Amino acid sequence: MPRTSSSTARRRRHKKVLKQAKGFRGSRKNLYRQATNAVDRAMAMAYSGRKQKKRQYRRLWTVRINAACRSNGITYSDFIHGLKLASIDLNRKTLAAMAVDDPEAFSELVTTAQGAIAS
């Protein structure tokens, strides 16, 4: 029985990798060996980047909430603690959007949190 050649499968595999390496600089977009390494690293970085994006957004929301809290005369930790005591379940994304877009409603939340801490 004759042995089959891998030429079609190899060409398809190489084209797939080189297509993924489109836009890379230098020989990383043209040569298969460099492209394979570059694509593998790019995929790994993209995977970790998707996880880091979630952390970075949460940090941004915390910074925005903290800035709005300080302008209303309360610390971030006291504000979050007061919301928990007042049984107000708003996530940080919503709180940050409220701090930027609707400062009056946010200041009402601050007074509610302060009242919950005082009692």
C-alpha cells in the first residue's frame, strides 16, 4: 500500500497559521516557523488579556466611585459599607455610571449610606 503525502494537509495548516499572522511585522508574517511562534504567543496574550480587561474595568469603576464619594465627603470603604447596611445591591459598574452621569442620585445614595452607618 503506498504511503500518502501530507502536502495538502501541510499546506492547509501553514495557510491557516499565516492567515492568523497577517498584520505582524517582519518575517513573522511570511515565514511559517516564525509565524507559528508569534501566533502561539499572540493567542496566549489574548487569552490573558481578556481576563485582565475585567480586572482593569473594576479598578476604573472603583476609582470613579471613590472620586465621587470624596467630593461628597465620605470615603469609598464607608460608602460601600453603608450601602451594604442599607441593603442596596448595586454593582460597581452601575455606581460608577451613576457617579459620572447622575451626580444628584449618587449624592442621595451617599446620604442613604451615611444614614445607615450612623444608625
